[in-house]
Amino acid sequence: MSHNELDLAALLHNEGYRLTPQRQMVLDAVCEADGHATAEQIYELVHQKSETVNRATIYRTLKFLREMGLVVSTTLPDGGVEYELAGSKPHHHLVCHACGIDYEIPDKLFFDLVQTISETYDFRVDTTHLSLYGICAECQSGV
Amino acid sequence: MSHNELDLAALLHNEGYRLTPQRQMVLDAVCEADGHATAEQIYELVHQKSETVNRATIYRTLKFLREMGLVVSTTLPDGGVEYELAGSKPHHHLVCHACGIDYEIPDKLFFDLVQTISETYDFRVDTTHLSLYGICAECQSGV
DNA sequence: ATGGATGCAAAAGTTTTGCAAAGAA
DNA sequence: TTCTTTGCAAAACTTTTGCATCCAT
């Protein structure tokens, strides 16, 4: 990740912002949690590294990073909000009601659906992040 | 709706519960809001009819009605929770980021997707309620 | 009288905001 | 200095819970 830091600092500077240790830590935490992390989980990770960091900073930073296009957030069907790095390939989540396992599934599965909706309703679906709930194979067989 | 009241009272009585005015009003409000209503919106509707009804009652009643299988709830991508009558045909929502308009779309659009996911991942998707966000036709043309 | 349902108030969980202090530019 | 960023505390918002009371059976 270190190769990104210079770019990142430059990117923020271009917009008149700064790359602070807190911002770096939050971004690292999002990266580390790899795939999906709640604000609270990110807070825990950052807090381990620096005790003084405040929750308000986590929330502000996540909002900031989202506005900068560096992270994206999803709302899960249970209402929780998760963050992950932007720039990764568009993908979506299958979350198991029963055991909570979270599969990533590729964007292309949604192509036909999005295409049909576009044609039928002239509605442009935002597919940056979708989560579907259900029951995974293991839980179906009652393990 | 009045033809349902007897059945409803009987249904609840069979389980050892009662059909109170509050429960009737909440159910009416869910019905009236037709399609989607937040707890707060339901509270407003009920409160208009009876000033003394408390928010706690609204939440308790919605939870109760959901457990009784009479209403279902969805979590929208923005994190809000909406309630609607159960028993209506399965359908989903297209919500516009820009203007908030909410189209209902039929379940069958998702058949292929759900089928593919089932075959590929052996994952049984719960499609009782899905919401997709995006931009509607009007907002695309910048009205 | 028994047990369910309600209103009220308080609590709990999550996210936001005002403000003064600290730190880069 | 000037403007951004942070920490702290408090507020805001949504939802839940304890408890006394009320009500139907």
C-alpha cells in the first residue's frame, strides 16, 4: 500500500486537503478489513493503533473518503452500513441470514437485469453495491 | 378493509392476542401508505387519528405485526426501514436518488438472476423485498 | 384476578455537530 | 496568519425497554 501514499497525499493536496495520520489509518483499516467493515469495526482497528482517535473522526473521515471517491459504502438488508475501498471491481454481496457468511459475486450477473430495467422503465440503476440476503448452501442442508 | 377485521381479530385471538384500536390503526396506516411507509410516517398517520398514541406503541406494534406475518419490512439502500402489508404479490422497488420517486417492479425480473445464483452458488436468495437505487427517467433528463 | 397492551419516561445505539485547540501551509 | 483537522462533549435521531397502569376476558 505504501506506493499509494504519495499519490494519495498529492491527490488530497490538489483538492486542498491533507493526508493526516488519522486518514491514513482509516483508509488502512478499510483496506485491512478487506471487503466489508462497519464504522465501529474500523474504529476498533484504528483505535488499536492510536488510542486517542475519536469516533467522530472515524465518521467524519469515512464521509470524507467517500466524498473523495476513495471508499464506497453499502447498506445491508439488516440496516448496517459497511465500507470498502473504491476502485475495486464492481461486485455485490450474498449474505447468509443464518450464518452471516458473505460471498462476493461479480457485477456481470446483474447485466441482464439492469439492462431490462433500463429498457422498461428508463431507470438507470446504480449498481455500485448491492447486497442480497438468503440462505447459503451449508445452512440449507442444516449443518 | 372492514371485511378483514373479523378474520384479523379471530386470527389474533387464536394466538392469544388482541386486536386493539392501536393495532388496527397501525395496520390501516400501513395499508393507507400503500407500498412503503417508515415507522415515523406511520406514527404521523396514526397520531392524526389519536393524539395519545405513543411512538413506542408504533414500534412495538410494527414488530408484533411483522412477527404475526401481517406486515413485512424492507431496508432501503439509504438505511431507512419501510413497512408494507404482507400477502401482496412479491415485488421490488426502484428508488430514485434524486427525486425519491419509488416505482414498484415485478418479481419476475429477478427470476433469471436468482436462478443463476442458485445454480452457481447454491445460495437461495430471499427475494421478498429488494430495493434498487438509481436515477429515474425524469431526473436523467435534468428536469 | 389474570395476563396482555399501552403510555410514559428513560435508556441505548449510532451518527452528527459546535467549538476551541492544534497543526500544516 | 489562515484554513484544515482533530478531540471532546453534547446533541440528534431512531429504536428499545422497564414499569406502573389500564383493559379485556
